[in-house]
Amino acid sequence: RAAARLGRARECGVLVSLGGDIGFGGRAPAGGWTVRVQDAPGHPRDVPDGPSDTVTVTGGGLATSSTTARRWYRGGTMLHHLIDPLTSLPARSPWRTVTVHAGSCVDANTASTAALVRGADGAAWLAGRGLPARLVDTHGRVHTVGGWPAPPDRTGDGSADGRGPPGRSARAGRRS
């Protein structure tokens, strides 16, 4: 909402980033906003070395939910902040990171968290809603759905290593 309000007030393009969530407002720059999406296993202060993509977005919101940040150990067990409402425990998921592009930052955040909590069903759930998304599994493999641009080394089985050449850019699917 802040990005939309500032974009209208200043009659310009605005990008507001809060951690893994980005809202876009106003008129996008020529060619759109270029954003690097990266999976960084381990502590957020670690040097990112996970698979990355560069995408171009012209509006809406982009959000990432992850089990690799906001985590801790209790009794020798790794826990994280994304809670499964069925168990009241940290969600068990094949995904460590889910990034979604949607009509707003709130919608993207809701969808990325829901897909991660849904577990194995998360990718199909996003695809069924036509939401462009990038999911990184616990082994670091990248899976895309809903028109998210595929890395150039796409394998054809719904996964890729996500380490395409730097500066690769594509448009992230639907803009609703």
C-alpha cells in the first residue's frame, strides 16, 4: 500500500522492499523493475550462494517465504517460524524457499507462505491459481510454475539448477 500511495502522490515509479517482500507502485521504469531472487541457505548474514534468478516485474508484489531464516534449535531439533495450522508446529515441507509474483505484496506473501506450509501440494496449488512462482526444494533444486521464467539451462522435468548466467532477465508471468 505504501508503494501504491507514494507512486500516486509523486507520480512516479516506487519500489518498497521489506526483507523478502517487495511492493511496486506507480509507473514502472522503462523495461520494468529488475529484481534478483536468491535462495540463501543458512543464516541471512551469510554470503548468499544459493540458486538465483533475475526477473523483471512491472507491478504488483513479489514475496519470498523461507525456512532458512528465522530459525533456531530446541532440544537438538531445527525449528523455523512458518507454522502449520494443523499441527501448531513448524511446517514440514519439501520447499526451503518459495517466491511468488501476485497483484499485491500482501497477496504474494500470503501465497508464498501458504505454498510452503502446504508442502508437496504447494507447487500445484500455486499453478492452479495461475501465480508465477519459483520454489527451491530442500536439495537446492529450482522448480517454477505459473509462467515464472525458466532458467536458460532448463531440464524439462520442472527443475533446474537455478545458476544461470548473471544478468539473465525475463518477465515474471501474470501481472494481476
